[in-house]
Amino acid sequence: MGNGDIRVRGFAARAGGWSARHRWAAVGIWVLFVVLAMGIGSAVGTVEVKESDQLGGETHTAARIIEDAGIDEPASETVLVQSKDGSVKATDADFKAAVAAVVAAVEKTGKVTDVTSPYDSDTISKDGRSALVQFDMRGDSETAGERVEPVLEAVEGVQKDHSSLRIEEIGGASMMKTFDDAFGDDFQQAEYSAVPVALGILLIAFGALVAALLPVALAVTAIMATMGLMSIVSHFQPMDDTASSVMLLVGLAVGVDYCLFYLRREREERAAGRDPETALRIAAATSGRAVIVSGVTVCVAMAGMLFTGLATFEAMGLASLMVVAVAMVGSVTVLPALLSLLGRRVEKGRIPFLHPDKRRKNGNGGHADEGSRFWSAVLKVVLAKPGVSLVVAAGALLAIAAPAVGMKTQNLTLDQEFGDSLPIVQTYNRVNDAFPGGSEPAEVIVKADDINAAEVKTALAEFKEQAVSSGASRGPVEIKLHDAQNIAYVYVPLVGGSDLDKAGTSLDKLRDEVRPATLGKVDGLQAPITGQVAGSKDFNDQLAGAVAPVFAFVVVFAFLLMLLSFRSLTVAITSIVLNLLSVGAAYGILVAVFQHGWGASLVGAEGVGAIITWLPLFLFVILFGLSMDYHVFVVSRIREARMRGRSTNEAIKHGVVTTAGVVTSAAVIMVAVFAIFGTLSMQSMKQMGVGLAAAVLIDATIIRGVLLPAVMALLGERNWYLPKWLHWLPDLTHDESPEAVAPVARDDEGEPLRV
């Protein structure tokens, strides 16, 4: 074979070859695809996930009843009037004057309706020190935060005139405005800073501006195209802002990774003396194939979210799946075309002190990353004592994962999510202390054929009385009728308040005892119970039911993909076990830091006693998919070296050392991008960022650098075991680069080794 000869087999190799031969056509098709996707997406618009579709259980039923009835719930606001030192009571003249002043001030703004005095609604605390003035904002509840400022200013004005009292406003609109002011730019800043961070790390990795820009350009164009596709797909599967944020995170991570894998292999082959055309063809056949295997595996993992039955998860899964597929296709089509067009100009814009040529050199005249020297030293120890290395590394990860056994999940309350840094959070706590459950009451949505029928009114009265007598609520229980729609809203402050465990017990009493004994006796009457506590419980219940099918789907399909891609039962099994160990360690870190508070201050977080409900399943799907990037890339190089005739230990060392630079660079980018989200103010975002960053770091170091080589060294030739009864499986392996003039690897009986 000459320098330019290489067998071509597989989609990646054929796609790369076609793109290299039709460079301008490939680039033009990609640009046209991105422009069309964005244009069509902008033209058709995006369909948002409806509130009624976001949750299951009774919460979903209640939202559906409200939606079908056409009732637009206004944003409710509450003003807490409270004695600062306990010397003033609600019966005192000064207190009554303050209440009257609040009522008059908010009415005067013209922005509110249905203002209710605590003396009419009996919203006065048992100790007589606190009272609630309640009202609704006029207009659409979703935009109420934009109109609430005059009301807040009016309440502040009353506060100035009554220094002995605490007069503070809280509610849907005021919280919306406060959070938008405090955190509205958080996400945008995180998203905008992710790209410069990735570019900076790539500059260090490649030492050349053009080479560093290519992965970022591919990732950004893949994200832009997916944004357009999301709008189109939203007409079949509604999308939301969370799906967009997750799509950006995943798109940037995999887009950069895939391009990085491809580009580094092409560079490596050129450094080994290949001409640019041959180097590109080898990169297409090897790294291109690894990208496709990895991409398909990630897509399968993301598809697991579609089994949750939760619209937000389905949107996240579909958006992530699309951006991975787009980035994968771009990596094996437009990237080879760009590399072919650029040739050696990919090294343009060299930064001398950063360029790899200045940082690396080995004794054989070849090149090896500085980082590979470190991994060479590590591997020398691991391969010398693989059993000890396996026990130590696995034991360490199991110890890290141990706290996950006691994981507690729930939707975070306001004070858990934001701490006490915001005044409105302190108001939330004061309202809950004075009126347990009053700030987030359970809402019973009662629908009847005739809401004013005698038996319905009797049932409502009995429900109101038994809600308090059962111990589920201390009252006051408020009933709000919508006669035209034959619907009643019953607001029940739950005993337990912001303590979701205790409040959950109260909710169970309402659902299982009080409702059946009262409202449940009326034929044809519906009375689903919703609210924050109910929403958290229903969400938890639905997720719990989805865990088994999602885990099974992801694990089984990932196993099958590994089996087909490497034609090795052993590789498929070890891939799954190592990935599960990585996920378990991430869970352990989350629980230790955010549930127990161990070392929380080191990451600027707090121990809030729980992990947000959606995170464990989300992390499993994302991490299981992303960790396959490294695994497929490393194992592909090990397999390639083994097929060239190297011994198993030599192949392991070669595979890990030669991929160390690219895996390290890719991991550093992922960790940096995810860590940005760990700096946000919201505890849920901190949990996501820290969990993802820690898992990727563990995966790229302990898993790929220690456990994987230790396990493979212990297994030896059994790494490539495929039972004869599975030989009928399609061969999706790739052909090797032309170094394979070495003897074909054979087993102990002299038969060619099947890999």
C-alpha cells in the first residue's frame, strides 16, 4: 500500500471521502441547511408547553379543568402587615390604620382588583401580630411582573408611614419581578460566556486560532440549526425555555467534542508523515466512526426522556437528541470538507508559546502531548498492578457514590432555591411562620354540573370544616366561586407550611380522608387538588414511575450499540458498568454537597436538604450519553492498536496515551461550561452544574485513565470475546489505517483474532 492507500468502509469514511472530494458542495449544503432551518423555524414560530401538560396526576387534571373552562387565573398578591416587636396587635388602631392605608394605596394604583381586608377574610394570625391584605393583579398573569412595580411602590410608601409595623408584599407578580431583576441575566450571561470559555480552552489545546475556531463554529451552527428545527417540531411536541437551555449546553459540549476528536486525529496522522488527503481519510474512517457511534448512543440516551410522560422532559429529550444528531452529521460531512479546503492553513493564527509543537516532543521523533507523559506514568502503575488499581479506584468511586443511597428529592421551596439573600424570601418565611401553608396553599378545583346546587354547597361546607378538624389545615379555608363555569376554587393552607414533608402529610389527609368523606359523595363532581405541594408530589410520583423504563431503555440500547460497534460482549458489558459507576459517583457528590451540605461552601452552595426532583433522571440520561464520547473514542483506539498486532497491554497504553490530549481537552471544556451553570444563584442550577461537571471530571480521569485500562488489562484477550452464536450480528467495525502491515493478531490456537 502507498501512503495514500486505505480501505474505505462505513458511513463515516464514505461521507468524509465524498465531502473532501466535493468540498464546496458540502459546505454549501450545510450553510443552506442552517439558514433554511432557522428561516422556517422563525416563520412558523414556537409552540410552548402548556401548563396543563407539564405535570401528571391530579395536578394535570386540575390544570386541564381550568384550561377547558377558559378561566384565566390572575396573579395573586399578598401584603403582610406585622408588628415588629409584638407590641401592636391587629385590634389596635395603628394596626387597623395601616391595613386601611394598604387597601387604599393598592386600589389607587388601578393595577389591582378584588382587594380583601384581613378583617373581612379573617386572615389574622393566631397571636394577633400579623394580618394579610389580599388582592389580584389585573391583566394576564404571565406578564403581571411587568405591571406590579407601581403596587410595590405604593406598599413601600405605606411602610414609611408606619415604622412600628412590617409591611411587605409577596405574590406571583412581585416574585416574578424580583427574580427577573435579580437573576434574569444569569442564564444569558452563562450561555454567552460558555462559547468564549470553550474557545479559550481550544486555543490552549491547539495553539492555533483557525483550528480552535472550527469546533466552536461547528457547535454554534449546529445549535442555530437546531433552534430552527425546535420551532418546527414544537408544532408536534411543544417546547419550552428549559429545553432551549439544555439544548445549548448539550450542543456546545458534543459539537466541540466531535470536532475535537476528528481534528486531533487528522493532525496526528499528518504529524506521523501522512499527506493531508490520507490523514483526512484515516480521520474519517476512525474518529468519524467513533463520532457516529458516540452520537447515536447519546441520541438513544436522550430519547429515554421521551418515556417520562412529562412534557418538559420530553421537550428536553427531543431538543437534545436533535442537536446531537445535527452536530454528529456536521462532524462527518462539513468538517472534512472544511479541513480539505483549509489543508495546512488550519494551523493559521499560531500562538507560539501555546502551539503544541513548542510544548511536546518525544524521543522517537514523533509527538506526544505533554499530558500523555502524565498518563504514561499513571498507566505504568495501572498496567503493572491492574488488580490493585481496580480495587482502589472502584472502591473510591463506590465510597463517593455511597451517600446517594439516602437521596431525597423534592421541588425546592423558595427559601431553599434562593436562600435568605433576597428580601422577598424573608417575607415568604415570615408569612409561612405566621400562616403555615398560607403562602402556598393547596388548591381544590371543584367542578360540578351545578356549582350552586344544594348538595354541592353542603359538600363544600363540610370539606371546609373537615379540612381544619382533620388537622390538615389550621385555616382559614377560602372558597372562590366561578358560577358561569360551575367551578369553585378552595384554598387550603396546609399544616407544615414550607416543610414539604409535613405539608405532604397534610395533603394526603385532604386527598385520602377529607375529600372522599365530603366532596366525594356528590355524583359527577370532580375535585382534583393542586398547588405547590401537590405539584411536587405528583411530579415525584410520575418520575418514580418513569425511572425503571427510562433506565432500562437507555442501558439496553447503549449495550446493543456497544455490542454492534465493537463486536465484543465484554466491551459492551464493561462500558455499561463503568458508565453506571460514573453516574453513581455523580449522585453521591450531589447528595453529599447539596443534601448534607458537606463542602457546599467550596462551590458557593448550601446544604438545602434535598435534590431537586428532576435532576437525578436528567443527570442519568445526559451523563450516560456524554460519557460514551470518551469511552467510544478511547476503546476505538485500543481496538485499532490491537488489530495492528500490538499486545493487549501495549494496545491499552497506546489507546489511552494517544487519546489523553483530546479527552483532557474535551473534558476541560465540558467541565468549564457546566461549572458556569454552577455559579448561578439558583440552587437547582448549581446542583445541575456541579453534578454534570463532577461527573465529567470523574469520567475523564478515574474511569478512562484508571478503571478502564485496569479492567481491560485483567481481561486480556477476553476483551474481544464474542460468542459464536452472536457471530451473525452485522459488522459495524471500521477498517484500520495502513500501519497494519504487522502480523494479524491470532489467538492461542492460531486462529485470527476477531475484534
